[in-house]
Amino acid sequence: MKRPRTSEPDLFDDSVEEPAKAPEEEARTSVPPPARIFSVPPPVDPAGGEGFGVEPLDRYVERRQLGRGAMGEVALCKDSRIGRDVARKVILPIYQSDPQVRARFLREARVQGQLEHPSIVPVYDLGVDIEGSIYFTMKCLRGLTLAQIVKGLRKKDPAIVEAYSRQKLLRAFSAACLAVDFAHSRGVLHRDLKPSNVMLGDFGEVYVLDWGLAKLRKDAPEVALSLDDSSDDLKTAAGKILGTFGYMSPEQAMGKVTTLDARSDVYSLGAILFEILTLDALHMKDTWNAMMLATLQGVDGSARARAPTLDLPPELDAICIKATALDPDARYASARDLHDVIERFLAGDTDVSVRREMSSRHAHAAEAAARRADVPGPEAAEARREAMQEVGRALALDPTNRDALRLLARIITTPPSEIVPDARVEVRARGFGRLRLALRDGVRFDVGNLILLIPLALWMGVRSTAHVLAIVGLSAISAALKLLAAQSEEVRRLYVFSYGAFLFNILALGFVTRAFGPLFFVPMLLSIFTFSFSMTHSGRFRAAILATGSLGLLVPLGLELLGVIPRSYMFQNGTMVILPQGVSLPEVPTLVALTLGSVFLIVAPSVIMGRVQLALREAEMRSAMQAWHLRQLLPDEARSATPPPPPVSKLGG
């Protein structure tokens, strides 16, 4: 009897076992200390000849064929002795006389039969039928393979979608990992793990199928099999490379048989997990050469990158990437390790190290994008946006990632050389908001002006009713255009109506000049109107407003100097006499009108500027609060490195 082993040797080393110990030495080491006792099954031994009798012809009654493979076929049979259904596998007739195929077939039966695990199909019998064909019988399974389930999910089959959630498939995958780890503990590598070789039963069973390519510690020489291209898209390759393209590991694809270990099956399990998550194969099913090249060069194992719309958890993405790494040393060391991380995810125990690793990758991507954003050009804005998004992902995964926090501080506190389009749109919108604010205030002042003007004009004495009516009518038209402009969402209409309102104000002031002349009282009104309408970021519009406002003063004065219209002023003996054309200038009404008008000229600009400053202050407060909140994301050293905000005195408040 062999002693229980307290440490596992290299189960996949093809070297010969050490010689047996002497009886007395075996006795000394056969019972380990109680604290170290645990159950380790013996390695699988596929040796043995065909030393079994011929089974009676009526033992197994064939009902129908279940499947056909490269060297054998499986049929559903009735075991007449026990009365149960079994799956009976026999060698294809063309291989019956091939000793190598018979040896591999026998080895498959013995390997599978000795792997007694709930997720490995049990072998019931091994024998030769009356026609001399070797067969073995096993449990008849009922269910769907992962390949069939993935295909149904991809096609959105209602029954499949309802029956197989992602969590259910992950639990089945976790069980398959344990079955593979059990086989590894028995010295067996599967070497052909793929979705079609994992079956889910109707009552929660999970089975790992097809151990025909299993590699054992004490394995026979590799047998090269020819292919039957009529079944499956891409079959198990022949020659020295045994396995299925798209699922075999890179070292297996290179034919490095003696170097294969548990990590080779881990790669295949990672490819299965990738397909469960994305409903897409890790290696696109194309030609053998293309798949071989992709396998040897490595492929991006990120499920989130392949299927960004499926909202896959970052933990599972990291598991896929690690399990399918090109370098075996970068993969999980065993199928049990892969099982454990899946179980931790299913239990809600997020793997902190996985999150930190992914956070670091996003931080590096953000750094690369930030460097591109520093280069002026059309791509700078998109690069800056990408940098902020990557920083956000990094901090979402690991809020303590110092690299991401420092980069965030640098991006926020260092203004770009060119304003990004989104910010430019926001600035334009704020400019339009200020212009609309000035237009609404203009309407109020137009109405107030008319309420004040009409009684004063009547009190002072109207000389020209047409002049007064012209002022009232033009002011009313200007107020209406301001309302239309303030309510307009289209930029062109906003500017057209605004300029029209300003133009009618200027025309109204042209008639006001007939009361006190163009150089008295009117310049201040022109200044207010020009100031109000200039509150926009559009340089062309401001230029038009300034030109029109200046003409509003210069044109009436020029017409008087040229004698086109009567003069408003007369100069004699060092005095200037006003010659009113629109209204009379009696002493009391004139003093009242001048006083009220002067007060209006003082109050109006202050009110307009105050309201604009309130709007600007509100915007500044929003920006300041945003910067404050962002600074709270930074570590103490990064926060101390950022420049302090300017003092209150410099902010004007």
C-alpha cells in the first residue's frame, strides 16, 4: 500500500516514478502526523491489455445514435441486464484493426472510468461485442452542452434565455473547474476543454465530457488521428497537435507536449468563460491557420472590450484576461484557483487586488490620453474627454489610486490650450442668456420710459404731436422685437430681432433729439442702449451695435450742421441756447423732466450691470463649488500642491 502524500509532485511530468521504498522505510512514513492527514486519490493508471470476455449480443439493445466523433460513435442503448438506458461508445469500423486507435480508445475508457467525480460521466462497463468491436458504456446524459446554450442565448431563444441566467452558467462553470482540478489531482490533463464538452443536466448536473485526448503522468506515446471534416466547424487537430483550435493553449498549439500542465487546461477554461460572458468565441472561428496564428500571438482576453454593451462586471473581465494570458506563468496556477475567484465573485466578495489591477490599467490609459490632449489639434478635445473618463473608471475601481488622483488634479488645474467644444457651447449659451436677460430688462425700461415720457411731454407742452407719437410707436416696436428675441431659441433670429429692437430704439432717440438736441441727454440714453445690447460674445454683433449707436448720435448732429433739419442749438455771446422742436421748455416741467431723466440715467446702467453681475456670480459659484468638490477627491499632498483660490477681494465680493 502506498503512503498518503502530503505534497503533490509534478503530476504532468512524463518521467518514471521513483523506486518503491523498502518495507521498513514505508512503515516509518506510511502514517503522517494527524494534522497533515488528508485524502489524496491515487493517480490514474491506464495500463492493461484487452483482458475481458465477449459480452452476449443481447446485453445492450441499441435504440438510436447519439453522436459520432473522430474515432468512435455513441449510441443510446438499453441495458437488458439492469434495465436502464446507457450511452454505448464503440470504435468506428475503419479503426477496428488499428492497434493505436484501440489502445487510445481503451485508455479513454479507463481514464474516464477511474475519474470518479460527480461532474465526470461514470463508466459502467468495458468489453468486446460478439463482432469483436471494443466498447464501453457510461451514464446516459440528458441536457444541453454549453455550446448549445451559448448558441441559444446568442439567438435570444426565449426558453434558453429564461432557463440559463449568467449566474447559473457561472455556477456550472465553477463546478466544471472543480471537476478538472480533480482530474489534475489524479494526474490527468483534459486537453480538449470547450463548450461542447461541458454539459448541463436537466436537474442541476454538470458534466465534463470527452476524455479521449487526456494526457497522463505515465502516458503512452501520442497517437496521431485523422479528421472527419463532416462534423463540427473546426475539429480536433491531427498530428502532434492534439486539441481544438480556438480553445487549446498556446503551448499546446506549439506541440510542447512534455511541458503541458494544469495551466494549459486553465487557458481552455478561460476561453469557455469568455464565451459564456460575451456569447462570442475568444478566437474567431475562421481557418485553422488564422486561429493558430491568433493563439500563438495572443489575443485580448477582455470580455468587456469585446462586448461593451453587456455591462460585464470588471471582476469577471479581469478573470478572463488572467486565465487566457499568453504566458502560462501569468495565468491561474490551477483550475481550483480559477474556481475560487469565480466563487468569490458569486458570493459578492469583490477581489480587491483585481480592482486595483484594473484601476491601474485605466490610470495608465488616462495618462496616455492626457499626453495626447496636451498636443494642440482637432484630437485634443476627444483625448481630454477620454482622459477624464479613464480617470473616472480608475477611481471608481480604486478611490485610493494615487496616480489617478494626481492626474485628475493636473487635468483640472491645468487649463487646455484650446477650449473644448462642449465648454465652448456652454460659454455661448451663457452669453445668449446674458443677452436675453438684457433684452427683458430693456422691455421693462421701454415701458417705464413711455409711462414717464407721455405725462411729462403733455405737461411741458407738445409742439409736434408727430414727434411724440413717433417716439411712442418706435419704442413700442422696439419692446415687441425684444420680447421676440428673448423668446427665440434660434441664434440667427435672436440676433436679427435684437438688432431690430436696437435700431428702433436709435430711431426713437432720433426724435428725442428734437426736444433737447443731439448733444444733451441723448448721448447717455444711447450709451445705456449700446451697453445693454453689447452683452454678447459675438464680436460681429457688438461691432454692429457700436456702429449703429454711434451713428444714432452723429447722424442727427450732421443733419443739423448741414442745414437739412432745423438746428437744436444757438450760440451767442458765449452761451448755448436750446431750440426745442418737439416740446416746449417751461421751467418747472423742464426741470422735473431733466431731474427724472438724469436719475433714470444713473439708475438704469446700475440695475443692468447688477443683474449681469448676479448672473456671472451664480456661474462663478457653480464653478467654484465644482472645483471644491473635485479637490476633495485628491489626497492631502495633491490637494496641497494645487494653487489656492484667489482672495475674496480679487473676486469682487
